[in-house]
Amino acid sequence: MGAWKKATLLAGLMMISGLAGCFGNDDEDSKGEMVAVFTYSPATNIRAGQTIDFNAGDSLPSGVALTYKWDFDTDNSIDATGRTSDWSYPETGTYEVTLTISDGSRSQTTSKELTIVDASAVPPSAEISSESSDEDCLGEDVDEGNYIHIWICDLDKTQTDRTADGEVTIQLDASESSSGSNDDYISKYYWDLDLEYDADGDGDSENDNDLEGETVEWKDIRPGEYEVGLTITNGKGLTDSDDIKVYVSYGASWLDFAIGRSTSQNPTQIDYDFVVNYDQDAGNTVRKVVGDLMYPQKDEPCFVGECTGKLDLVALNDEEEEAQNTEPSDDSAYESRDGGDCDSDKYCVTMTLSSYIFTDTDNTYGDGDWTIMVSNNETAEQQVDSFFLRLVYK
């Protein structure tokens, strides 16, 4: 064989050898991440002598033959094998459970602490106090129920601030909770402010410790629908949980302002911006958005032509698609437009955007950033008594 053929053959063998190593790494990666995961039942208030069922079925990678080794008493010996197992502890105390999984070439371990309480111990009872604002932004009574409903009211806002948005501090109260027995006490109050988000990364989205205390201040809450959870622990180490819906509705008004005349057959419009939430999966869903406009029937003095004002409301989503407007089909309808309780010399225009408009289904417009415009369709400046915008979440 010639020298050049030998060199070519040697180079080819070296290339194949290098590629073999690459293929081997790809095969290793294709096995998937190895994660040891287990749950147990009961998950809380485990009593001495009670059988606990353990399940490692959520461990990864799925679809791969894995071995499971359990150490229930922290002695570094195998107490059980198999994807599921059970165990009991005859004495009270805190115990560490360790699971080790393996696919034959790799292994991974995870541990959790279990608290075992006395068999005769009485669990506590967690309860979050309900609360509602006395009145909404229209001065009407707010219904009460097993929830928290707070109204933010920004009345008589300036025209330099045309954004309907605000924040409120909500006091969460667990003082109606009980320890379970007269000779016991509540040692811990843990508040989870978002039951959809696992802040501590332990695989349970409903046990995060965002705030601590019997009564706490939940700050900087914007309009929306929320759900918070409370977990309490008594002196015997037993726990109980409660959750509650929290609704924050909002109202803003702009009073006594003028809107310029239309020009070149285009209406003059003033924008008012707001944000709406529609997320049924996360439990954050607006009920409706209502705009109320009141202005004089005749804007004096009037020197030429008709004095009747023709103001309307127009709603646009964040892509500037027009979702709804209040413009009548003919001019004669301006003479009688009335939104309910309205002075005899005023026109009242109401536009209600139902929750359906904010869904992300076909023929709807989605949630997020929205705008309602006050629109002047006449060639004369028009005075406005009030524009009132409400975001209703309950």
C-alpha cells in the first residue's frame, strides 16, 4: 500500500474514533435528566404509629427502567426498594427520608424532613377573615361574602394623569383561627400570596412563606382577582390551611373638562388608558369595564348651527383594534341618549365591556393594555361634566 493511502486510512480511523466519542455523549444526553422526586400521604399531621405511603412515580427520566432505594431512618441503610413503599414511626419527632434512584449508570438522591406528632394531638383550625369595602366608587353598598373585595377610588383625577390604575394595601387577618385545644397555641402563621406560583421551588405552589404573622399587610396590590393561602401550625406541630379569593376593583373619574372640536371631518379624541386581566387558569378575570360620560345637551353660547353636543366613547385594545363604540346609527339618537340617572339638561352615555370581550378566543380582543377614548364628533368645543371609568373584578 502506498504511503499516501496509509496516511489517508490513518486519518479516517482517527476521525471515526473521534466521532465515536461524540456519538457516545449524544447517547448519554438522550437518556434525559435524572431527578429523584417523591410524595407521601398523609402529607401533613402525621401521627406516631400511622402508616405513611411513599410514591416516587414522578421521578425522571420517565419511561426508563429505574431502581428505587429508600432510607427512612437516616442510618444510611436500605429500608425498602421499589417505586412505592410505606413506613411508620412509633415515636414523635422529626425524621429525614432519603430516596435514591438509578438507571444502572447514573444515580440521584433527594431527601425530605417529616414531622411526626403525638397520636392524640388535636389539629388547629385556620381561618382567613373576609372583608369588603363599605361602598364602591359610586357610593353604593358592596356585597359581603366569604371573600375579600376592596375598591380603589381615584376621584377627580387631573387631565395630566389619564391612566386608570392604582395600588392598595390589604390587611390579611387570621385572628379567627384556633389552636385546636385550650392547652395549645398557634406557633406559626404562613401566608402564600400566589397559589399558582411555587416561590420556594419545592414542587408545591401552595406552601410558600411569603409573609408571616397573625395579621399582615399585603402591599402594592393593583386591580385584579387573586387567591391567597394561610397555613398555621400549633404547638403540637399539627397544621391546617385555608384560602380566600381577593378582588380589587377600581374606579377613576375626570371632572369638568373641555374637549376640542373635530377638524377635517375627524373627531377630536382624548385617550384614557387602563389594564385588564383575563386569565381563567390563574383565576384572575375581570367581570366588566364600564365607562360613563355626562355632558350638557347644549353647550352655550352657540352662534352658528346646532348646539347639541355629540360625544361618544370608543374602546380599543393594545393593537388599536376597535372593540366597541357608543356612536348612534343616526343623528336623531343624540337627542334622547340617556344612561340612566341623568339630569334633564344632560346627556349620559354608558359603554359596558363584558368579560367576554377580553378573552383570547376567536372574534374577541384579548386582555392587557386598553384605551377608552372620549370622542367629539362636532365642529365646536364641548364641555364635559364627568367621565367615570370602572374596572369591576367582583
